[in-house]
Amino acid sequence: MQFTKRNLIKTAAVGSALLGAVAVAAPASANSFGPTDYGTGGQAMVSYDDGADRFCITNNGLLTQSYIYIGPSSGRGPSHFFKVYQGQTKCVSLARAYEDSRYYYQVGGHEPVDFYS
């Protein structure tokens, strides 16, 4: 009876340690999204990787070039304005943005789309 109880305690301890290690190893990326064509009129695929602070856009080839603006909704922070040609992917860093600050992207003349950096 004691042998089984001891093994059960060891198994629980090892399982807890492994679960804790996995929880620490997985980075929080609650603000990540995409890839999605939301807000692009089908012109592009956009994504944001919160862990790497990278916003990426890929031109789907519907237009020769797509213009994109990324900037803070209010307050300070980095902003980017650039164009992406057919089939091209470009990524920009938002590492200098304040954590969990509100940003938006706008592709061409489409409505701006909010997200959090």
C-alpha cells in the first residue's frame, strides 16, 4: 500500500513540474492575430505576432501595389507608411510601441482596423 502511495506522489510531483515548465516556456501572445484579409478588401493578408512585435502584410496580387499605414490610434508610438507590390511580403517592427497600446492598420482606401500591440 505504501509503495503505491509513494509512486503516486512522485508521479504527481513530476507531472506538476512538467506542466510548470511548459507554462513558463510558452510566450504570451494574446494580441496576435492573422493571417487575415479583414479590412483589406481582399487585396492583402495581414498578421501581427505579439511575441516578436512584428506586423506583416502580403499583397495578394489583386493590385500592382497596396499602400498601408500602421500607427497608434492615439498618443505616441512608431508609425509606418509603405507600399507592397504584387506577391511581396513586408514586415515592420512595433517593438518600440508601448505594450498593449491601441494601433490601427489601413490598406488602401479601406476602413482602418484596430488592434493592440
